[in-house]
Amino acid sequence: MAGIFNDRQRCVGERGQAPWSGRFVRLVDTLRKWWHGIPFPTEPRYAQWVEENEPDFADWHRQRRQNATSAIRFALFLFPRQSDSKRLRLTIRSILRQTFPYWTLFIVGSPARRLKWKDKERRVAYIASDRLNECLGSCQADFVALIDGGDILAPSALHEVASFLSQRPADLVYTDEDRLSFDGRHRQYPVFKPGWSPEMLLGQNYVGRLAAVRTSLLRSLGGFRVDYGSELDWDLYLRCYEAKCRITHLPRCLYHRSSANAPIDAASGRAVCAYLRRRGIEATASVQDNGMLRLHWPLRSMPLVSIIIPTKDKPKLIKRCLEGIRRRTSYQNLEIILVDNASSDPEVLRYYEQLKLEGAAKIVLSGDPFNYSAACNAGARAAQGEMLLFLNNDTDVLVPDWIEELVRWAQLPDVGVVGTKLLYPNGRIQSAGMLIGLTATMGSAYAGLPDGYSDCFGGADSYRNYPAVTGACQMIPRQVFDTLGGYDESYGLTHSDVEFCFKAWEKGYRVVYTPYARLVHDESATRGPADAIDDGRMFLRRALKRNLTDIFFHHSAWNAHSVVYEPRIGGELSVQQFFVSEARRHVRADGIDEPLDFSDAATRTRLKTEFHLFVNANATAAERDVDGAAEFILAVLVYQAERFHRPLTEGLEGEFCQWLVSQRERFGFSNQAIQHIRKAFAEQPGDRIRRIYASEMAVRDAFPMALTPCGHRAFLAWLAGPGRERYRLTNAEILWFFQSAAEVAESEMLRTYLLQPRWRNRFPQALTPAGWREFLDWVRMRFDIDYPWLYSALPALEEQSGGRAA
């Protein structure tokens, strides 16, 4: 019977194959945990997550066998604090039952509080609190961890940490935790922590427990600072970051914290203020209603802040925005730069004149059509400020010291971008930072929730680092903006703000969110919802090439489809998985791939077997009709293509046509076959597909590069399937189109431009040599292609634009 319970995989197998035995094993496993006093979750969703992700008794048995050769040793320092003897015994028992055996436990406190138990463990010792560093100096452990009395370690906690450290060396590794109910029997409120977030650590000790610090590092830092009391560990984590050590997160819930632990109180923040003092910042800390710290410190200087606002018409919006800046903002060293995009409203134009007369703002004209990135860059070139604040014109000020708050963080070393909380006019949260893969490929944290919403990390009212903050309010130091080259003008309307944040992370800068520079943001009030299909797909194509692992700041256990923290269960996707799947889906929609090679035998075989596309190599097909003649022409071309430059598109007078007709005796052509061959070259069967493509907007949107070689593979699947059935296309028409399009890729690129209204609006000067090169530069980045045909032989634009492409 014991063998059954020691091999869960053999008994349960894949879920659904052995349902009753699987349920029985899980029931027995739960009863054994209850018998051993191991707490388990009561909230149904969290309980299911635990069942799906955490080890059971059979796993713990295997861990004990695996740990026999481990070289890592732990020193555990247990602080009884206010825990009663019963709770303290539970803590010690959870340590004694670890599947990992190489640890030593030091119980810190008065000898009068010593406990007695039947097993005399040589790995357990008592030390006085004033001998803490003396003990640290003499212990033989590789890593040190702190534990509070009343808390419980998961049975596999030390095994998980040791296994992780053996594969990924680190100086500080922290894990996840949850809370115990008042009676200590149940687990609740999981705290699945984000990746390393130094700004978040200034507002709360989110690292918490269980965290293991390399002993040699701790000794080099001077050991523990016992005078910090309950903030001893917070001070330690800040000093580890200050020492630029390797810090990483182990996403496993290994620590069950007693609900009796004291929250942050009025005396909190000493460790944070001391850390900032060492950096030359005299800060004060105050505790907010949600238990998070808010920090205040005098600005190092009062730099000129250039507020750059792209705008167009909408006089009420721009007046409201500027009224908030000029009348309700306490920061005085400002300049306002309005980047206007061809406003025509007389009221707006009169307002501009008034602002210029008062010296209240500079007016900079941006190009038409509107390009958000170019407008921001134009405003930056006209700006004189040391700090650049990019602001939407549909925002309004809520707190007078909002700019001081942004500057305070932007002046910190290695901070590249600072953003803040934005609220809808109805008071709900519009954005509190942006997360990759949250409800979309890029989602706003806490979007739609009430202002003041709180979770285990303080909700939207806590400092933290994010992959990005929205460009509706972004403060960027001028030096950082210039170093990174400003906003990428390849993006027309959207995503350049996120792209800039990604570049900042890649260059070693941090993106910081502070909730205390609050603004109202009436999103998209100026232009309406952005038509940014091209921008979005280009962003995703680039994002897939990046190593984004270190800037997700979202736990792999959280459900991607919820803006609040919620464990994912039953195969739900994590934010990382959701982002990658969605990004690949959108990128695949572009249909960009290697060009088709019809001279390749494998390609021809696939065309025949998968798409039922083949041509008749018998000369008698040319006797039948023009379509048969086209099939024969294509069959001959497979073996003669290298002899001719543009065999199909040179047409009736082309070298290939003339050669083929001259081979009358070789192929046994009749006069009728010759007529059909000539007619095929004259009519160009593939042109019907071009006409279909030009008339169907949905097809053009689905396959934007279908006419060019890099889009042929995806377009082929549609043409050989739904397209052939709908338009009754023949094999000859489909294959002639692809072969002829590959011959004149430059002309097809021009045709593609003329058939895409969004592209014509964005690049109105593309039909000039200089404008055409600018357009192709964008195409190369947008679709991530770099084929020789893209730039070779720039077309005679004025001549071709009036020809077939029209």
C-alpha cells in the first residue's frame, strides 16, 4: 500500500485517464497533510492552484533522496518575537520536517524562553540577540535566512531554494509567501511577488520571507543591524541592493506567515530613510492608509521642466490642460511647448496668439499627417529644460505638487522614465503602469478599478517598477532622452512610448511608477481610438526578439486575463505565455516569410500535395485554351528560368516568349497552340488576382505584403483555399501571379504602397526618391525584412505610379 502513495505520477497519470484513483490519492494526500498539521488553503481558486502546482508526500520523499549530495548549507535565524510557545513549536516543527537536511537553526532570544522537546536536535541552538553577528561570523553555512516565530516553512522550502541556487547562482534569492489564518490551520491571501523592483522596496518590504542571503556577502556588509528591530531584514535587503549583488526571485510559495505579525507602524521607514541618507538624500517617511510608505525629500535642484504637449484643435481640452499647469501647479520653473498638428479651429488659433503674447507657451508646428513620435521629438528639440515631461492634451491636474513628485524620482541615478497614476473623469483608474501580457499584449495595471483599490502590494498606491509607463505622462531626463535617440518615429500613433521604456531598460535605466502625481486622463478625447494596426504589429515583432524575462514584473502564477492579482488554474495562461502567444498570432497575421522558390523540387511537391497546385507539362495542353497554354509555359519555365531575366513580365515581346514560340518543332506546336501561348503572355493570367487584391480591403488588411515575395507564403494559403473557391481561380492564374510578382518585386512594393491608404497618409511624399527611401526604411523595420529587392533599383516613381499599379 505504501508504494501506491509514494508515486503520484504512476497512480494518477494524466488527469482524466484514471479519475477515481487520482481523486483517491489526492484525498489521502490531503488527510496526511492534515494529520501532520500542515496548513492548506480554503479559498477555492487558491486551493486548486496549490493542488496543481505544489508537491505532495511522494515528491517530498523523492526530495529527501535527491538532497543527499547537496553542497549547500543553510543557517536559519529564528526570532520568536511575540509568538506564544505553541506557535513557536509549530515553527520549529516545520523546520525539523524539512526534506532538505543541511541546516542549522539558531533561536535568537532570552534563554528563559527556551523550549523543550523529546528529540534532542544537535542542529538547533539558542543565542542571545547581542551575539547574533558573533554567531554569523563562526557559522559554516553558505546562506542565511530569517524566520519569525509563528510562521511555518513549507516542507520543501529549503530543498527548493537549494535546487534553485545550484542552477542559478545568486547572492540574494527571495520566494513567495501566503498568510495563515488566526488558528494557524489554513492558508490564505497568497503573495506572489514580482521580479526585482528596487523602487517598490522603498515603499514596502515586499521581499519579506523566505529570503536567503549569501553568508560571505552578509559578513562583508557588516552583518546584521539589530538596532533596526522588526526592520532588520528590510535594512539587509536594501544594503544587498546597494552592494550591487545578484538578486533573483524564486517563484514558489514556500513561507506561510502568521497573521499576527505587526503591520508597518508610525516608526516604520527607518531602514529606508537610512538607505537614502547613505545616498545623500535626507528623506522622511509617512505611512499611508494602505500600509505603504510615502517618501518625501527636498529636490536636489529645481531644474527647468519642459512640458511638451502634442495637440490639434479641441480648444476646451487644451485650455483645461494648460489651466491646470499654470494655475494649479506649485512647481514654477516650467516652460510649455505646444506641438500643433495643423489646427484649423479659429478659437484654438486665437488662444495660441494669446499664449505667445503672454509668453506662456511656445508653439511648434508638426508635420502633416500626424506622427506622435515626430511631434514629441520636435517639441524636445525646441525645449530648453533639463527634464522633459511629455503630456497628453486631454489631461488635467489633481494635486499641486505633481511635478515635484516626478522630478524627485527622475533625479535619482539610473532612472530613465517616470510615470504616475492616471484616472478617468469618472474617478476610476485609467493606468497605473503598464504590464506586458496583462489582458492584452500590453495592458494598463488596475485599469477600470476604483481609485484607492488595494491588494497585497498596495494596489495602484505603491511605488514600483514597471516594464513601461504610458506616454500620456512621461518624465524623462534630457540626458536619457538624447542618449536613447528620442522616440522612434517608425511608430506613427502608438507604442513609441512603450518602445522607449524598453530601450531604457536595455541600456540599464529603470522605469519608475509613483502614484502621487495624479492626473485625470480623458483617454483618446483628441483623436478618438487610434488606428494603429501597423504600429502594434511592428512593436510585437520587435518585442518577440527581445529578452523580456527580466522586465515582466508579473508572477508566472498570475492569470493573464485579470487586472487584479488572481492565481491561474486549469491551464490558464500566465502573462508571459499570453504575451508570446498573442504576439506570435499578430505577427503571423502579417504573413511575412521567406520567398517561394518554384525551382526547388520540395516546394513544387508541397504545392502539389498540400495545395493541389500543379501545371501540365504536356504541350498538348496549349492546344486546349489559354489557361492550358499558361500551365505549359509555367512548366517549361521551371527548367529555363535562369536563362531569362523577367520571363513572364516582359510579356509578348519578351525574350522568353520569343524563344518559346521558336521551339515549334521541338514541342510540336500547332498554329492554335502558338496563338494560345501568345495570348497568355499578352493577357498575363496573374493580373486577375491583382485586381481582386486591389478591390478587397479585407484581403489587403489581412495580407498587407501579399504582392511582395516575403508575403507570398501566407497569401498562397488563402488563394489556394478560400480565394480559389470564391473567385474560381485556376492553377495557372495562381502560379502565374506568384512567379510574375517575384520577377518585379520593386514594382509590387510600389503597388502595395498605392493600395494601402494608411501608408499613403503616413508617407505622403513616398512617390519621390527621398520619400521612397524613407518609406522603405519603415517597411524594413515594420516587417523585419531586409531582402535585396527592397532597395535595389529604386523605381522611376512618377512613371510607374501612373501605370499598372494605379
